[in-house]
Amino acid sequence: MSAITLIGPGAIGGMVAAQLCQNPRNDVTVVARTPFSKLWLDTPDGELLANPRIVSQPGDTGPADWVLVATKAYDSESAATWFASLVGERTTVAVLQNGVNHVERFSAWLPRERILPVIVDCPTERVAAGHIRQRGPALLTVPSGELADRFQALFADTGVTCKQSDDFTSMAWWKLCINAAGVVNALVLQPARIARDEAAAKVMRAIVEETAAVGRAEGAQLSPDIADEVIDIYRGQPPDSVNSLHADRAAGRPMEIDLRNGVVVELGEKHGIATPYNDMAVSLLTID
Ligand SMILES: NC(=O)c1ccc[n+]([C@@H]2O[C@H](COP(=O)([O-])OP(=O)(O)OC[C@H]3O[C@@H](n4cnc5c(N)ncnc54)[C@H](OP(=O)(O)O)[C@@H]3O)[C@@H](O)[C@H]2O)c1
């Protein structure tokens, strides 16, 4: 039996927790800031109802084999306040967040070798507390190795595919290139169709070129045509699809701008690579 505690049962966390409950060898606990009584997941293949243990007070549960963090990145510090009660000497923390610096984000609280970064690919939204809509297949990617073997085993008999990558760095930067370009949607508050406008696409390409240059300096292998590939992805999306940065800005919520574009600026400075487009986007989105 694997004891798993998931912090942050929003769109991704709620989907993952409900899916983990399908494996009878998992004992699943959910740490919820906004309480609910059970998880209801709409998947493309039908509905799932799951009954994980739900806690909202530290002390209501003890150390787990696995702690999965699925909050937004800007809530990492508040998620980590739970570690004192949840993380024991044998606990591994899996970070299910976007970005490229998952391990750095949590290394203040535990040794790096006990942190597993996870790339999440699954269009998912929260309908209400405890009610999640999964709009497509769920794929989790983790760096190959012993932790990955153990993490993958948690998802046996669930609707989530978990795969290992021998080149996690390149995969994470590839995804960051897509997410970094999405800042243009958030700036102009226009959905995916804006990429069909050549002026917007030009700015998106410049953001991707900067991101890819920094990614290559960090060791990622990225195609020389990556900017065009990213534009093609946006142009292939339903014209009215809204990325999460855009949705958060439109709703007046905090945004994961540090994770998407701020990190490009920060690591660009480290490598002496100019990132004026990303820098400007961060500045414009963080004006009070
Ligand atoms: N949604 C997607 O389709 C998608 C796809 C790929 C990757 N991602 C990435 O996945 C990560 C999670 O995104 P999301 O869309 O799932 O976010 P979300 O729907 O906003 O869910 C975040 C959850 O974290 C909870 N939370 C925050 N601080 C907490 C704390 N201290 N203790 C307990 N719970 C806490 C929130 O509680 P409340 O209920 O009180 O708000 C919420 O339930 C992000 O890095 C995102 O970029 C998302």
C-alpha cells in the first residue's frame, strides 16, 4: 500500500487524486484549503466519484510515502507549510506544476534527491470545489530513474498515463516555449486565435526564440524551427481557447508569470542572454 497525500485539489490536483483513488493499492489523502466532501471527476470516458480522506488542518494526518504538490506555483510556499507534518525521512515530494525549476522551487524544504518534477499534460478545469472537468487524456512525464519507477507504479489501473523521459530538461523547456508565448494572449486578453494575426505571431516568435536560447544554455535540445512550431500549435487550437495566464488575468487572480516568463529573464541573466521581450511582458503584467 502506498500512502499518498496530495496538496491542492484544484483542476490538476483534483483530477490526479480522483484517478489515484482508482488504484486499490493507493491510500489517498487530500489537503484542501477550500473543503469539500468527495471528488467528482468528469472524464472524456465518463464520470468518476472518489472518496479520498480530506483534511484541512495540519495534525489531521501524518507522514506519507508520497506528497504530491498541485497548487499553482505562487502557492508553493503555503503548500510547503504542510511539509512539517506530511514529510518524513522516507517521503518523496512530486511537484505537479508548470515550469522548468520544480526542484529549485522546493529545495529550501527538503533534499533535491527527494523531489520529483512532473510535467502535466491534460486540459482540465475546476467547475466547483471537488468537481473537476478533465477535457482530454492525462499524461504525466517524469525524469527516468528509481523515483520515476515508484511514481509510475502509483498510476497502475488509473486513467492517467505516466511516462519516463531520458531528456526531461528538453521536454520541460519545450513546454515552457509554448507557455511563454501565451503571455501575448494574457497581455491583449485575446484567445488562441490571436496567433493567426501576423503582428501577434511576430511577438510570440520573438518570445519563443529568447526562451529557446535560454533553454539551450540550460542543456535543452530544441529544434531550430521551434518558433514556427509553437505558432502552429496556437493556430491549431480552437480559436476561442484561453490559456491559464489569460484566464487568471481576466479574472483578476494571481498569475504564474514568474514560472512562465520571469524564469526566462532570470536564467537569461545567468547566461548573459538578452531577453527583452520576456522582460517587457513580465513588467507589463506586474504593473500595480
Ligand atoms: N489546469 C490545467 O489544465 C493545467 C494543465 C497543465 C499544467 N497545469 C499546472 O498545474 C498546476 C496547478 O494548476 P491548476 O490549474 O490545477 O490550479 P487550480 O485549479 O487553481 O488549483 C490549485 C489548488 O491549490 C489549492 N491550494 C493553494 N494553496 C493551498 C494550500 N496552502 N493548501 C492546500 N491547497 C492549496 C487551491 O485551493 P482553493 O480551492 O482554495 O483555491 C486549489 O484547489 C499549475 O502549475 C498549472 O500551471 C495546469
